[in-house]
Amino acid sequence: MNANIRTAIFVAAVAILAVVLSFTLYRDHSGEKNADALRVGVGEGISGIMLRDIAAAADSRDLDIDLMVFIDCCGNAAQWAMGSGDLDIGFYCSSIALTLINLNDELFIYGPAVMNSEVVALSAETDMPGAMAIPLKRSFLSDLILENFPTVTEILQASPITLQYALSDGRTDGVVLDIAQALRNPDADYMPISGDDYISYSLVVRKEIVTTQQFADFVELYNLVASDFNDREYMQDRFGMSGDFWEFVNLKFLYL
């Protein structure tokens, strides 16, 4: 099948699902929302798991976190929430982070937060992929794939949920998945995207909160939980997978 036609078919197949999912989110804390809570947004991935730990730890302290977890942190809902003032803090890929601060001068990039949080899964039928599917709006992942997988000639984009099925139905030779997605399918074969570190997510912050005690408390909790998630033995004990997996993934939560 012609590559352009195959891309068009793939995009058409996921377009409606992507639109629906991009506007899907849920809050971790049920009940009445505290108007004074620190509003934090994150995608449904390994960083989302980490932020849930932070929110749980905050419950035992004098810090109220309203955690908004998005199906896709680079989707329309996540961008709108940060740009419209519904979030104080958000975790976004570099390209979306730059878009947000260019459109709203009340926001700035506090710094890189997560490195190396994606893996590649290839079809069992090939070790020389021609087509690779990546999450929507992650141009940096496209660059990494083309740099490190020279046989790839076609990059497809899809929502994170759709990516889980793109490989099994034969629409692509390989997919880029968040580590959290890989944990749900431990029997598959995974490999790193790159042998070098790269930034998966940056922290976008509303300028007016940076000097508050709330933000200082959040940073303190973030760094405490990050120390656990940077411990490979802890990650293997908690999430499983092999020691080799955590070694080659080289996941890093950067201290703020």
C-alpha cells in the first residue's frame, strides 16, 4: 500500500477517538474541590503515577493538591486547562510547553522534569521497522526515531490509547509507548529510543505561584518522591519488569 495512503487511513481511523480522548480528564480527589488547592495537571503515564504519590503524600501535610490527570497531556484539554488558568502547574512535552508560554506571558517553564520516559516496541515480524507510530504532537520523538532507527521512513501519530492497538493490528512496525503502558504488557520486547538522555516532560508553572509556600511545599514533596522513582531497585520491586529493562530505560525524574 502506498505510504501516503496508509498514513491517511491510519489518521482517519483514529481521528474521532483522538478528539474525544483529548478532552477527557479526571480528578484524583473526589468530593468538593478546595478553591485554594494547588492545581496540578499531568498525563496518564509514569509521571501521572508519580504525581498521584505526591498527592497522597500531600494529604498528610498541610498541602491540598487538586490533581487533574489527562489521557494525553499534550491533548487539547490539557493545553486549554493550563492556558485558561485552570491549572497552576502542568507537565508537558517540550514543544507544547513552548507553545503555552509563547501564548501566555503568565506562564513560564520552570525547568525539565522527566527524562527518558518512553520505550519502543517492535512487531515480532520485523527488526527493521519501516513505519513507527508515536504519540500525538511529540515532534521530538519523531526526531529521535529517525535518528536512531535509520530504516524508518514513515512516522504515524496517534493518541496514547490508540498506540496500544496500532502494533497488534499491523498498521505499523513499531510504536513508542510511555513506560506506564509498557508495564501493562510486561511480556513484550522493549528497547530504548536513544542511547542518550532526552527530555520527555518539562514543568510549566504560573508565575504568580512560584513565591508561595504552596509551591515550595510541592517542590519539597516532588523531590522526595522523585528520589524513590530514581531508585531502580525500588521501581523493579514496585512495578516489576526485569533489571535490564530499568537499566536501559534510564528513567530520570529531575530534582526541582
